[in-house]
Amino acid sequence: MLNDVYTMIWKEWRELFTSRAVGRGTLLSTLIILGILGVFLPLQVGAEWFTQPLTLMVWAWMPIFLTLGMVTDSFAGERERHTLETLLATRLPDAAILLGKVLAAVLYGWGVAVLSLLLAALTLNLSLGGGPRFYTPPFFATALGFSLLSTGLFAGLGVLASLRAATARQAYQRLSLILLVFYFLPFGVQFLPADWRLTILGALMRLDLTSVMAGVMGALLVFNLAVLSLCFRRFQRARLLLD
Amino acid sequence: MSQYAIRTEHLSRAFGALRAVEDLTLEVPAGILFGFLGPNGAGKTTTIRLLLGLLPPTAGTAFVLGYDVRTQANAIRARCGALLEHAGLYERLSAADNLEFFGRVARLPRDERQARIRQLLTDLGLWERRGEPVVTWSRGMKQKLAIARALLHRPDLLFLDEPTAGLDAVSAAALREDLVRLARQEGITIFLTTHNLSEAERLCQQVAVIREGRLLAVGSPEALRRQRRAPVHLVTSGLTPAVLEGLRATFGVEVIQSGEADGHWAVNLGPQQSVAPLVAYLVQHGVAVEEVRREHVSLEEVFLSLVQENEHAE
Ligand SMILES: Nc1ncnc2c1ncn2[C@@H]1O[C@H](COP(=O)(O)OP(=O)(O)O)[C@@H](O)[C@H]1O
Ligand SMILES: [Mg+2]
């Protein structure tokens, strides 16, 4: 099973990085993200980069953008280019195809996130001089966890949007709609009754950063699992062909 | 494995009110090239999807290589190769990478995989161009590559859905040649759909004809042709109206004057009737028989008359 997942990832990455049509674009956008997150922003922020969790949280999910094209293309693209049915006619188990598609995107996006964290540390050590500096272990672990979970969530949503879409473009539009909902979710707070709002605000004020982060991570994990199980539910060989 | 590569019993698949495959009962012996013939929309592709477990049947059952399509589709897919409606190649990847991927999918060990890829590509004359992205290839080359992909893991059964559709006559002939050679080399069963009758006649030991999801006929192309009444042309002299009447009465055949010239007759024999007794009868009655010629019925004519007969029946 793991072997089959790896085979799928191998194929996805092969298309992503080495093909003439896409490979150069992938490399370029990867380099741009690495440049921004690993060099430009750390230089702007300075030594606080290692200690300011919020700065990091704001940027840590940026590599998600790298994976949006990939996940929306995952099934819809194969359907559009007429390779899906042949893939489904192989011995690959459903789970391997689905997990391979999700993981190929997650590992790429998260890999870039981890690389940029490390590159940022290198950049800052070089530019600031003095003794070696690094993120504190809990801070580093949180950053890794946060970017993994957020990449996972969006990869899952993208694949979900792609499963039954006729074209990659249509999948992209569906994902955009989902993202829009996420974006405007915080604005929904104003429609809550006033006393509810006060209670929520009060509760938030009393929390320390660690609890907030723990809450966010917990929620992300739950969302991840929910989206993944939705993907599994919607992934049925017969249903994928009917479109 | 049983003697049948494929066995279906009342296999049916409906899409809403449309019955794409209806009550299909069929046996495909192992080791032959089997042709599945039918006009567009007859249900050929749907049948292949049912047999590969890509679509669940709405009724009936099917066993492929002894496995139940409803419950053992994974085992079926592991032992079959398929070239479906579309070549199904990753066009952004090179030919070698395409085969590498499907070789890994089939879990061929590295050395074996590489040797097999080399053997197949060399055999099909594609080895030199293995590094090129498939998108740059001609349709004929892509179809060959797709066949290599389908054969890569040495399947017991190969499904080919209209493999020569869209190819020019030369590439189609080349592909057919490769197919027959490879089939023999690998000793596998091939289930091939086509609406090209001369293709089926040339390639297949057995054919089935379907239309609107229903099986109309099955057998060797030879046998199907024999079922049709092929007129026998006679050139005679001294055939009197009395002898003609006797001929009709004795054999129960239709004899008509063919337009060519005096003394030219066309006799419509029944499916099982042979010409010899007829000629003997004529000679006995003092008719000189100068020429006897049996008309050749192509599979295409058989096919057309089957399809049309069925149309009238409705
Ligand atoms: N997924 C589907 N949904 C609805 N109708 C379908 C579907 N697939 C095939 N059909 C219909 O079933 C019939 C048989 O189609 P098909 O098996 O593709 O025929 P063939 O391959 O012989 O040309 C056609 O009328 C086709 O429109
Ligand atoms: Mg078809």
C-alpha cells in the first residue's frame, strides 16, 4: 500500500518538476516563495523572526499557494486529459490513488515551508552575526505542525473540489468558492447576538497564546480528518467515470 | 484458470432509462483474439467498463479470469491490460516515464521493469524516441505506446477498445500487425472492440455482434458468414422452364435469371445447403453446366444484415 502511494507521488512529482510544460513554472514559483519567506521577510523582520510567533503564523501557510494548481488538477486534470480511466483500470487500490494525490501536494507545499523556515534561519544568522540563533524547539514544532496541517487542509479541499469536476478550471473555481467562505467566516461574527460576541471576546482575551495555538491546531486537525474522510467517501471508481 | 477468459450471464447495465448493455450472455475462450463488434453506441465501451469493474452492473454477473466483477475487481485489474477509448498516456511525460510509472504500478521489480520496457519499446520501434514527451508524438505512435503499456505487466487478458480508430490506413495496418505478433508472442487472450469489420475478420478467431446493448450473433467469422445465404451463380445452357420448376420444387430454392446474359442464373441456397446435389440434378436433366461460382459474403454484409434485421424486428 505504501509502495503504491509512493508510486503515485513519484508520478505526480515527475509531471510537476521534470515535464517541459510545467517543470520550469514549478521551479520558478518555488524559488520565488523561498526567496520571500527565506530571505526577504526575515531580513525585514530581523531577530524577532525567531521569537514572534504571529509573524510566522501569518506567513507559514504561504506555500499553500504552490499547491492549489496541483490539487485542483489532481482528478479533474486527469479527467480532462483522458488519463483518469486508464489510471482507474490499473491494480492501484482506491486509497493509494487518493492518498498519493493528496500527499504529493502536501509534501511539496510543506517541504517548501520547512525549507523556507530553515533558509530564514540561515539568512538571519548570516546577516545578524553573533552567536548562532534558532527557533526554540516548541516554537519550531508549532510552526512545522501549523504549516503541515494548513497545507493538508487545503490540499484535501482542493482534491475534494477536483474529484467530480469536469475540468481543472472548474475545480479551481469550486475551490475558490470554498476559500471565499473561509475568508469571510470571521465576518460572520457580527451577525451573532451582542452578548454572545462579548462572551466569545472575553474568553479569547483570557487565553494565552499557547492555548490559542493549541486550539487552532486542534481545530485544523479535526478539519483535516473531516475533509479526508469526505474525500474517501466521494472517491468511488464508478462515480468518477460517470461525469 | 478456467477455459474461459470471460464469462457473462445476463449482464446488464442501464443509465436511467437507457439500456446500454442488455442481458448479455457470452463466453470468451482463453487464448484467442475475440472481436466485439457493434455500431457506435452499441454498448462496447460500457461492456469493457463492466468487465474491468469500473462500472457496477445493474443486473447479471460476469467472471473475468474466474473473478467476479462485482466483488473481485481488484484481482481482475491486476491481471488485465487495457487500452481504453483514449490512449490514457501522460502526455507531459516521456514515453519511458510513462512505462516506468505503469511498471511501478504493476510492482515489477526494477531490473525486470527496465528490461521489459526496453524489449517492448524496441519491438515497437519506439526505443530511440523514448525520451521525448509523448505530446509530440503522432497518434499512431501513441497507440503503440499505449499497447506497450497495456502489455507491460504480462497480463493474461488484454482489452482493446477500438485500438485503430482515428488512425490512417497505414498506421492502422502496422498496429494490427504488431498486435497479432505480440498476442502470439505473449500467448494472451485479447478482447477487442471495433466497428471495422474487415479488421475483425482479419484478426479475430471469434466475434460477437451487438447492437443497442443486445447480442445478435456470436461465432467465428467463417461461421457467421456461412449463416448468410450467399447466392450461387450458374452459367448453363439448355435449362428449360420445366427443369427450372423441378429445381425449385426439389430443393426449395429461389432461382432467378441474373441480368448478365442468357443462361446466367442466381440461386439462393439455404444456410446449410450445398451446391453439389443441385449441379448433379441439372446434369441429370440434360443441362450443361459451364460455370458454378459461389458469391463471397464479407463479414461486413453479415453484420449489416444482422443489424438491419434487428431493426425491422422492433
Ligand atoms: N456514463 C454514461 N451515462 C449515460 N449514458 C451512457 C454512459 N456511458 C455510455 N452511455 C450510453 O450507453 C450507450 C452505449 O455506449 P458505449 O458503451 O460507449 O457504446 P460504444 O462503445 O459501443 O460506442 C450509448 O447510448 C451511450 O450514450
Ligand atoms: Mg466506445
